[in-house]
Amino acid sequence: MNKNLNIVIVGFALFASFFGAGNLIFPPSIGISAGNQWFTALLAFVLSGIILPLCSFIAVSRADGTEESIAKELGPRFSKVFVGIIMLCGSIIIVIPRTAATTYEIGITPFFPNVPPLIVSLIFFAIVLFFSINQSSVIDKIGKYLTPVLIVMMAIIVVKGIFSPIGTPADLGATNVFKNSFTAGYQTLDAIGALAFSGAIISAIVGKGYKEVEEQRRVAFLCAMIAGVLLLFIYGGLLYIGATGTDIFPQDIEKTALLIGLVNKLLGSAGSIILSLGVIFACLTTAIGAMAGAAGFFERVTNHRISYKKIVIISSILGVIISTLKVEQIVNLAGPILAIIYPVLIVLIIFGIFNKFLPKHKKGIYVGAVYTTLVISILETLPAFGIEIEVIVNLISELPLASMGFSWIIPAVIGGLVGWFSYKNKAAEVIDSK
């Protein structure tokens, strides 16, 4: 097969693995909250919802191609535990079940309101199981057969919404638009998802005949660019469509109801069918990609004591159980977990991208920055778990950039510098003792 076509197929698969439940329901919700500040909201969402996930994928491709390699400077135990938590909490418990729940609420309920969610979940995960059970062919199946349908369905909605909008974005006097939109990008779970299926995508690149490391990295970058352009087109369109509905829909409308309402206004009854197909294919591709990646990771870190196929089957059973919750419930469950995980992951992604430019004794930088970020993230998230200590809340709010949602950045920089000096001095002491 033509190598350029291979890159397109894998790029399509990468896009489709990213573009799932959260990518559909969050942009319109952000748009309707931002109103005429929708472009500022889009810039923030692009940072956390496109650039960060793609950097996560590129960082893995520049390491040794495995998910845990992004944290290898912190030692094998930390890297496996941290990525394991991401795979378990992010992919298996949140990402994959949420795709089934979204399929039920947006793809099925408008046409078959009396169908029990359990039946839909069983059918959904039977399809996921069929496509993901054979690890070697997962990416080709997604890129060749599922993604083209997904792109066509979403393009119809986006093009119609841009050239024949249902209204004009209103001035809502919204505050903290950038911060709220940036943190909403966490909820797409794409930076986490990038870890979940990076290994599978990179394995597919190797399987296409790209044997040299530099060639693999180049192809991975090109695939990321293809995915990024498609994501920007659809995200931007959906977010703008949400902003055009500010005078039509209430601000507190549920995310799934908003998306359904917007598409019905744009395309009428035909819109429901197009949206249903788009939702089903988007959710299936993400679930299949995340399932393959998570199963491959756990098979590898358990030294094949638990097989890929067993993990896929167990994850599918868990998915059926959890997906019977409503999408909003799963989103609310994910929030505090993501607030802790994401800042640490951002630090690791940045270091992964610029790893070769870091100075000697960079392990100290990793240790200082990552653990400082983790502490700040945990302290900042305590209120979400019902633990509100006024001193800590006030302290966090006084940190630089806290108002923008980046309270961890300056502590991370300080922690990284302290770690670097500490490791540098230890190394000097060892040399002197000799």
C-alpha cells in the first residue's frame, strides 16, 4: 500500500480515537456559556483539547513508544503506577463507559426512547469487542472503515452551522472564559486518551513498514497534524454553533440536550439522523482505540500474565455496568480525578517534548516539578471531595496564575529548579568523595 495512504489511514484513526463523547458534548456547551467571547473560549479549548493531547502523543513517540515511557525519568515504579491509574481511571472507568452512555442519550433515545440503557450498552460493547479483540488490525479498521463515515456526518453539521447559523452569539458578560474553557478541555479526556492509544497507534506505524526510529517519529508527527486539523475544524464549528444558540437555549441546559437541540434547529428531522450516526461512530472509534491501548498496556506491564483478550473482555463487562449511569453523572465523577491527574500529565508532556533540551541531572527537574505539581493539585481538589480547609483554599488562591486555573505552574518551576540543584549537588558530592 502507498506509504502516504498509510499515513492518512493512521492519521484518520488517531483523529477518530480522540474524537469521542466529550468532543461532541463539550464544545457546544462552552460556546453557549461564552456567547460573543466564543473565539477566546475556542483558543483555550484548543490548547487543552487539541494541542495538549497531540503533544502527549508526540511525547510518547519521541520516547520509546510505550505509554509509561513519558514518565520514565521518575523510575519504572512511578511511571507504571501513574500511567496505570490513568489507564484504569481515565480509560476503563470513565472514557469507555462515557462513550456508551453518550451513544444511548444522543444516538438512540431520540428514536427509541423506551429502549433500556442496558440493552444499548450490551450491543455497543459487543461491537467494541468485535473490533478490538484482534490487536493487530484495530487501527486499520478504525482508519479505513469507521472514520470516513464519522468525518462526513460531522462535516454536514459544522458546515451548515457556520454558513446558516441559527442565531448570533450574544454578549452574556461571561467571566473567566479562558480559564473555564481551558479546564473544560480536560473533560474531553484526550490528553489521557492519547496515552491510552499511543502505543497502539505507534505499533501500527511500525507495522506499516516504518522501521527507523526517526522515520517513525516523522510519521507520528504527520499523523498528529492530520488529526489536529480535523479536530480544529469540528471543535471550532461545534463551539461556534453553541455560541449562536445563546438566545434560544437556557444556560443551564444539559450538554446532551443542548447538542440535540442545536442540530435539530439546524437540520430539522434529518439532523437527528445525522447526529445519531455521528455520535455512534465517534463513540465507537474512541472506545475501540482506548480499549486496545489500555489492554495492550496492562498486558505489557503484567508481563503477559493477563492477556490482551482477557483485559478487553473484562473492560467491556465493566463498561456495560458503568455506562448505565447518565453522561452528566459520569462527567461529575471524572471532574475531581482529572483535576489531580491533568496538571501532572501536562508537566510530563512538556518535559517529554523538550526532553533533549533539559540540562544534565534532569531527573531532579522531573522529580521536583512533578511531585510539587501533584501536591498542589491534590490540595486544590480537596473541596471537590468535601474537604474544605480555609487556610489551604486561601493559600492556593493567592498563588500566581491561580485565577486562570494554573496555580501549579510557578510551584512546578520552583520545584523543578530545587530538584535540579539538589541532584546536581548530590552528584558533585559523590565525585568529591571519590
